[in-house]
Amino acid sequence: MSEICTTCGLPKELCVCETIAKEAQKIVISSVKKKFGKIYTIVEGINNKDISVKDITKNLKSSLACGGTFKDNRIELQGNHMQNVLDALVKMGFAPETIEIRR
């Protein structure tokens, strides 16, 4: 017999908690210039309690072919990838109307 999710009450294989959490996020994508004139794309607003942010960071880094990290509750990616991050997050299941790009 399979395990039951304590949040939604469905079996772990059918659990929809992460999908619901992805739709409820308010994500802000921005860019910042750090030392030596390097540009970093910053992704903020993803709640790391409901969603595996490390997996999202890993997927973004591999799909954008760039370096990056997750620290201080935000994802930092090397380079200017704002539109590409938006497209990648939508493909991962985040609602496009909850993602904001700040220039």
C-alpha cells in the first residue's frame, strides 16, 4: 500500500501539492550588475518549503548552460537570461501571469 500525502490526502504518486504551490507563487525576475561588470539574473519569490528550489536551480542552470547558485532565498544565474528564465519556468509548470520581469 502506498504512502498518503499529509497535505492533500492523495497517494504520493498522485500528489498535487507541488503543482498547486507552483501556481500560487509570485516570482520576480531581475538582473543586477556585480563586481567586474558581470551581470547576474536573479529569481526571487519561490517558496522553498513547498517546492524543491535546488531542483529548479539545477534545471535552470542546465537548460541555460550557465553557472549559478541558490542562496538567501533567491536563485542567482550568471549572465542576462531574463526572458529565457521566464520561458523555462513556464515549461516547469509555473503560471506565466504570476511571473514578473523587472528591468
